[in-house]
Amino acid sequence: MPDAVLQPLLDSPALPRHVEALRAALRAEGEARERFRDQLTPSTKAEFINGEIVMHSPARDAHNQVVGRLSSLLRAYNDANAVGGVVAAEKALVGLTRNDYEPDVAFWGAGKAEQIGRDTLVYPAPDLVAEALSASTAGRDRGVKREDYEAHEVAEYWIVDADDETVVAHRMEGGRYRNEEVGTLLASATVPGFSVPTRALF
């Protein structure tokens, strides 16, 4: 069943012309994306979102501390419990259908970890993503990224607010995200057995 965005196009006599215009736009965007990837360096913090290159400025210490704590806790749990997953923080380029992101923290379970090797430069969609909010990224974190992660069935997406010291967990249910503000215990539905006091992130 076409959605409300597609239906007017499907009803239009000019549909073939619209389709060709979309194909041309996507071809140009794909070429721009390849150039973006070719120009990345280990020191660059950037993402490719809906045809635009988004550069990231240095983060505040509050952001860095949250990301460091969460990635360390996840990595220690993964290693100590032989979960068999992969944990990455900030410099793993995740390539989705249209966009490239560098999540603050990402986890791939054992199944997807088999696709990741020592020479991997572009990672598949994670099983868990966490983004720490900042003034410049909050709109994208709550908007296009949430929509994109949901569309690619990222099982769990945590949005962490270092200023309010809160976490909102988005968990996949029936192909859609269900949002839940986390209480005193942050427990993952994706990383088997992983749970930490929410305060441990702050």
C-alpha cells in the first residue's frame, strides 16, 4: 500500500518524468558519496546525510565522557562474557542505503561481527547505536538518524543527553521503534545480559 508521500506521484500523469528526475538525483548523490568516502582521513569526523557532507566540530567534555564510559562498559562486558560482538566508538563509518554515519557508540552482535575484519572501512548497520546529544546534532539524532536506523532495523537506538543525564531507548517492535525513557537501570534488549546503572554513564 503506497504511503501518503508516494500516492500523489503514482496518481500523476507525469510519473515517468518524476521517476527519471529521482534516478538522476540519486545517481548524482551516489557519485558525491563516493567522493566523500575517498576524501575521508583518519582525523576527519564527518557524515554524509541526504546528499550533504556534515562536518563535526570538537565535542564538549560532557559528551566525550559519556561516549567513553558507555563504549568502555560495552567493550568490557562483550569481552568478559564472550558475547562475540564488536564495539566501536566514533570512528566507525556505518554505510546505510543512502547515508553514511559515524555513531558515537555502535555494537554489532556475533552474527554481523563475522562481516567485520581488520581491513573493514565501511561497517554494516549495527544492532545497537548510541548517540550523545549536542546542540548541533540533536535535530539529526532525533530526526533523520532515528528514521534511518528504524528503516534499517537497527534493533536498539539510545539517545543520551549528558546535560539532563537521561537516556531515551528506541527498541524495535513490529518493524517500528517504541520509545521509552530509561529509569535507573539501562538494560539492553540486544546485547545479551548487558545492564548498568544509568548514572554510570554520567
